[in-house]
Amino acid sequence: MKKALLIFSASIMLSFMASAQTQEQGNARLHGFGAYGLRYQNFGVGAGIEYFFVDKFALMPSFTFVFPQVGKESNFSADLRYYVSEGPSQLYFMAGYSQTWQNTQPDGAGTRRNSKGANVGVGAYIRLTDFIGLSTEFRFQSPYPREVGFRVGLAIPL
């Protein structure tokens, strides 16, 4: 009985993974993610909406709250993504605009910085089921603090 249940569960999961999320004009995905910067080792959480304005090209505005050891930090990014593959695992390259707001003191009385710059990176959307996918990204942000990092999260098609 356990083998039959295991085989049934595996076949259901494989059927979900057989058809891929498309990258056609008008499609959208809601992303929720965790971020980690390799230079300063700061964690963050964020969300964004990816919209395919033409086939294989998407705009992804996102906002991230970063938790530095001292002070406050947040980031807004507006990225252009180009998908080079289709199927259950979809690879993309991205470039875009980034703006970072920092305050160096927890009480708000510290030095405030507002930095603008660019993002570049590579990522992948890995389809888990019809209703959810894994979103991964490795990126470089040029605004201060000039951080190389990665994002990992979940994406839900809208």
C-alpha cells in the first residue's frame, strides 16, 4: 500500500512538472524572497512583481528591507530580465536600476545615504508545481555599499 501511495504521489508531482510556465506577453508572477549580501553579510527580505511585456522579456520592480547589524537599509530595484531558456528551469540575464537608502544609526539620528546605480546578474526560475516556483538570482548592485549577493525565494503566477 505504501509503494502504491508513493508511486501515485510521484506521478502527480511529475505531471505538475511536465508543463512549464510560459514567458508570453501579459503573464505575471508575484515574488517573495530572502536576500543575502556577500560583502557585509546582511540579510534582507523583499517582494516584487514580474511582468512579461513581450515574449521572453520581463520587468521586475522589487523592494527589499535589509537588516544590517547597525542602522536601517532598504533597496528598490527595477530590472529588465531576458529569459534564454524555457521549460521547468528557466535561465535569465538581468540588468536594471537600483536605489538604496541607508541610515547608520538605529535611532534615526545617524548619517543618511541615498545611492543610485545599476544592477546586473543572472538567475533562474525553477518550476515546482503549477502554482509555485523557486526563484534564484545572483546579482551585483553598484550603489553604495556595492554589494554582490543572491536572492532565493518563491514565485506565484498571477
